[in-house]
Amino acid sequence: MGLLYDMHCHLDFAEQSERIAQGSVQAQIAALSCTVIPASYVSDQDRFAGYDNIWVSLGMHPWWVADARVSEADIAHFESLVSEAPFIGEIGLDFARGRKGSKDHQIAVLTRLLRSIHEAGDGRVITFHAVHAATSLMDLLDDLGIFQRNRCLFHWFQGSSEELGRAVDRGAVFSAGRRMLTTEKGSRIAADIPEGQLLLETDEPAHEGSPWSVAAWRGQLESTLSTLAQLRGVGSNHLETALLENAQALLAHPST
């Protein structure tokens, strides 16, 4: 296998993340690294500035919103950075059991973030997290014209078949990773996503300060690609080429 794109990871969570970034070049890995708060976006822009194979996106993770780790100052910081950020993510909604009580607050914060994106102009790539919240999220995206003016990337999509169809019809793209493919529902969704709208992800490392290596990173991407090819009944070489083209087209999309 040649160059592989990880279109949803958290490279800054890794121990020795700069050393891993250095190794990613020789290992033929390119990555869209999502952040969870605006301050991380600022520091990661500097940390990974020397790597043409790493893109950093401006995020406000719904978990951080749900448990009040995000302050008013953080939201204002996000708003101040949007105009200079061609990649946004991850942002979204999570109404799983432990976070359902913060639903109204999450929606209010996300609405504010989306309005700032809308006001900043067209052409961003936006990575979304949606757990038990796909319809609520897509209603906001439709109401604020986000689908029409940007490219929306759903990471580890967990909605219903009807919700998947709605997102596909809006032109969204979807990143699939190992953890998604360990479930029957996730495997079914990954098999149903149109080839031109499918991407790879690892969503790794999972936690701040986690051990991670270039070998583990490359191995997980290769394994995920092989599993996706089997699920979809196509050759690995064919799917590798298709996903490479999808990733490169998406990364070339932002106009800011």
C-alpha cells in the first residue's frame, strides 16, 4: 500500500506527537488532526507547521461542551479564529445517556459556532461528531445553510439508514475506522456509504497523553482499509485508490 490518509485523528493527544509527525512522512501517512478546544488548534498550528502531510482543524468537542470544560472565553476564542481556519472540527452533538442532560446547552453552543462559520464565508471542511443526535445536527446544518456552503464530514456516523441517506443526499462525506467496524451497525453503514463519499479514520489516540507509534498508526489504517474492502466486496487496491482521491479532493476544497 502507498500513501494513506487518516481523515480523523487527534495527533496532539499522542505522547511525543512531534516525533510521530516526523515518522509519518516516511511511513506515507497524511492526516487531518482534529482538536477539542481552540487553544489546542493554536498550539498545534505551530507544532505541526513544518509538515505538509498534516492539516489541523479548529475544534470544540461536544464532550467538552457537555461537561462544562468549555467556557465563554473558549467560545469567543473559537469565533475569533474561524475566519482563518479552512478546517473546522471536531464539533457536534452527543446525546448519549451521560450527556443527554446537557442537550439544550450543546445545541445553543453549536448553533453559535455554526453561525460564526456561516458569517465567515463559504468553503470550509467541517468534521462533525453526532451520537444519538444526527437529525438534530442535520436540522441545524440545513437551517443555517452549512451543507450548501461547505463540505461536511461525519466521523464515525452512527445514525439510522434514513439519517445516512439524508446526509448522503446533502453531499456529506464519512470517515470510517476500526472501532466503527467492530459493530454490526457500523459495518452496515460503512458498506452502504457511496464510494465517492468514503474516507479512512483512526480517531486515535483516544486520550491525551496516550502512547502511540507510527507503526501502530500505519497498521491500523491498512487493517481498516482491508476490512472495508471485504465489507464492500471490492479489491483493496481499487478502494485504496478511491479513498486516496476522495481525501485529496476534500483537502483541496477549502477556499479560505
